[in-house]
Amino acid sequence: MKIFKVCQACDRIIGEIELDDLTSQSVDPIMDIVGNVAYALCSVCAHEMEMKPRNVYH
């Protein structure tokens, strides 16, 4: 059975995943599965949300 993989932030379809792949070691740990949809972040949204350390001097 195939499950759609959709971005949580922009609702873009990232791809699809086989149900058997969900039990493997390489599953995305932040993937949230609801019904037959797996929510994760696409690479664009993940890059935009990436936190980078900033130096703030007072």
C-alpha cells in the first residue's frame, strides 16, 4: 500500500512511500502519519526553518 508524503508547512506533495518502508531503519523521525498521508518537511521548508546561531553583542 502506498502512502503520500506531504509537506507539513506548504502542503506540497513530496512523494510516496511504501507501507513496508515505514518499518525500516531509514524512516524520517519527524514524519507524522495520519491515515494514508505521511506529513514531513520538504527540503525548501526545512531550509527556511533552519535555525542558525547568531552572535549578539551588547
